[in-house]
Amino acid sequence: MVGEPKRNGRSAENGESSEDAKALVEDARSAFTPPLGVPLPPPPDGEHPTSEFAVPEGLLTSPPAELSSAFTPPEGIPKVSLIKPGVPWQDRMRTMIRMPLAERPAPERSRRPDDAETGPAVPRVLDLTLRIGELLLAGGEGAEDVEAAMFGVAHAYGLDRCEPTVTFTLISITHQPSLVDDPVTVGRTVRRRGTDYTRLAAVFRLVDDITKGEVTLEESYRRLAEMRRNRHPFSKGALTVASGSLSGAASLLVGGDGLVFVLAALGAMLGDRLAWMCAGRGLPEFYQFTAAAMPPAAMGVAVALMDDQNETKLKAAAVITGGLFALIPGRALVAAVHDGLTGFYITAAARLLEVVYLIVGIVCGVLVILYVGSELGAELTPESAHGDVSPVTQLLAAMLLALSFCVLLQQERHTVLLATLNGGVAWLIYGAQRMAEVNAVPATVVAAGLVGLFGQLMSRYQFASSLPYITAAIGPLLPGSATYFGLLNIAQGQMDEGFLNLSRAAALALAIAIGVNLGGELARLFIKSPGVETPLPGRRAAKRTRGF
């Protein structure tokens, strides 16, 4: 009896709660019913059924164009043709090299008869790739172009997933057939370096033919062996004469006359033969440069000991300065700055260290002779300015200097004329700016930039390396006089003035290297091959970290 009211009460409460539940269910079923005052949508006609998951009108079914490039496209990664005959292989491969391995598009490759059935011979392809990279790096080519050549050769023979690595003395390449296979890495050490641009041009032609699919693997090995067996185009005697004419032409640029030309040439030739003798004895390159710097300095000191007149002092300074022009490692400096600007910092640091050691060797040789000359009473003054030489004579001397550099670099004969003209244009631009009282550093940057621009254009026209058209042309711009005056100040105990002149010489040398690199980049950035589109849109590979 006591529980009845409770049961009745509970039943009454359950009746009310059941009515509330029915109302909630009806509200839940009408959740998509439009509010009061909003008309109902038309019923489906059967042909165009609607759904609550249908995309409303006015909304995009695909991301906008400016966002679609940031994601993998739904149709897949597009192919990129790397076998276009109208584009230099450097441009075809450089864009792929500058991209991370995971972001590289799938490149197109031509089928070869030697790998159609059995596939590429991986060990031989990797060995050929390393041998080609060794010749390019030993010839003075930049690390980026060496990696591009190695990537192009490996890919042309069927090795898709490859990653080359180039440092100053070690080159390697890694090949991984798939994500589940073990990678294969091989390396090669570059111990000997030589200056032979004829061999460098032959290697460039071989790489061009390989990337076009025109030569087999065995044919590539045969041509590579022929390059190694070929003799240099110029003999040691021709190199000695070229060294003398280079120093004589440089002495004319700094105010010398006919007698100074002969004395500077004799000093440079004696230094060259002394350096050859040291090389034959197995002495390191540091001591070779030290020995080569002594005879030109001794010739200048001998001229200063003959007379104390200002004209004689000027001749002595011109003789020593001309001798230093043939020894300044401009080629190594340009390659070092180029590697640093393209992101190969280890190789750039090693090349710069090599340049520092060679310059220190020159400094030691010149300082010893200048100190002995000062003890003997030779009066050499750093204040002696350049003599008055007509602009026509300077232009001819600059072209002779570039021509002599071409011989020293063992260039092909058909490139000598273009490189000589490029050097004359560089000196003409530099001299015009100096006559307009422009500072030497920006004037050097502009002149070297034009050298790099013209050299890149000539190389694109010839489908060859740009070094034969650039290295010799920057010869007239090398800071020989600033180097000499700095060494003379140090020899006389004037350390502040000496280091000031040496820092000025370093600034001019860096201006040359930066100008050459900037001119080449401008040529590649704005100038395209006629009738051929760029393999990849934009320059995504140029993106670097911003320091964070």
C-alpha cells in the first residue's frame, strides 16, 4: 500500500516523459526542415536526384590555380624531357640537380640498344660517371657543373635514382634501384689537377653526346681513353714563351715601355723554367710558386739598382708587377667563388684555401728578393704611379695578355680568337670607367660581369664549357699592381699600408669572381635557346634557406 502511490506517480511521470520523447524524435526528424518564413526546396524530379552531400552551387570542385602547384597534382607528376637537342646539357641537368631527390619529376629517357634487354650495367655506368666527373673537376670546372654532368651520364644509361656528390678532392655517386633495394655508393679521389681546356672541351662534347643518346657505353669508354692519351696542344717551350709575353703585356698595362716589356718577359720565362725544374723534382706546388716569383722580382731589383731616378723606379715596379700577373691564381679564385655562390661551401672553402696557399708562396718569393734588394740599397717606392701609356697600346697589350693566357690554359685554337676579343672588351669597359673616375672595385665588377655574360653566350652557341672564354679574358683585370705594392710595403716595414694594399687586391679579385658568376647567371636566367621551351617552369631549385 505504501508503494502504490509511488507506482502510480512513477507511471504518471513515465506517461509525461513518453510524450516528451515523441516530441524530441519529431524535432530530430525535422532537423533539415527550413525555418519559418523560408520556402521549401523543390522536390527531386527523378532525373537529377539531390543529396545532402552534394556540392552547393558557387563552390569550387578543385583548388584554385595558385594553390594547385603547391600539392601533388591528381593526374600525377609530369614527365620532363632531358634529351632535347636544342638545349645545352648544363641547362637540362642543372634544374634537376638543384631540386631535392623526392621532388624531382620523372624524366624522359631514350631507349638504348645496349640496355634494351638486360638493363644497364650498373658498375660500369657508375665507373664511367666517376671518370668523367674526375676529368671535369681536375680541369677546373665548378662543382655544380660536375654534378650536373655526372647526373646526366648516369641517367642517360638508365640509372634513374642517382645522387652525385662533389667535394674538392672526393667525388661519389649513390644509386638506389628502388625503395626496397640496397643503395650502391662508389667514390673516387681527385689527386692530380691539370690545366688543359682542350681535354675539358672534349669531355663536354662526350657528355653532350651521351645525354643525347648517340653513343653506347663501350664507345664512351673508348673516347674517354683517347682523351687521356692525347698530348697537350702546346709544348713546354710554347708555354714558357707565352708566360713571358703575358708578363711583358702586363708590364705595358702598368706604365712600362719596350725595355720593360723585354725585362719582364725574361724574368717570367726564367721563373717558369725554375718552376718546371721544381715540379720535375717532385716539390709541392707551394714551392713551385715561390721559385717562380723570385726571378721577376730579382729582375726588378736589378733595374732599381742601376739608377735612383724616378723613371727607373717606375720601370722596376712595372717589371715586378708584370711578373706577378702570370702567377696570380685567377682561375682557382673564380671557381672558388662560383662554388660558394651556388651552395657548395665545402668545395668553395677548400678552393679558397688553395688560393691562399698559392698567394702565400708568391708572397714568400717576392718578399725574400725585395728584402735582399733593400739591403743592397735598391730604392723601390710604393708611391710610384702608373706611367702614361696611350689607350691604344693598353688595349693591344690587354689582348696580347689574354692571348698568352689562352696558350697557358691549353685551349683549342678556334676558341683563342673569341677569348682574346673578350679580354679586349673587358679592358675597354674597365678603362672607360676608370677615365670617368669610377672606383676600381665597381669598375672591375662591371667589366668582369660582361666577361661572364659574353663567355656564357659563346659557350651556349658552341655547346661547350664557358671557362675557355672567361678565364683568359679576366687576365687584364687581375690585381697585379696592388699585390706588388702591398708586398713592397710589408718588406719595408710599413705593415698598415701593406695590408691595406693587399686587402685592396683581395677586393679586386673577389670583384672579378663575383662579376663573372653574375654575368653567367644573368645569361642563363634571361636568355633561352631559340625555339625550345624551358624543361621546368621557373627556378624552384634556386630556393635556399634564409638562415633560420
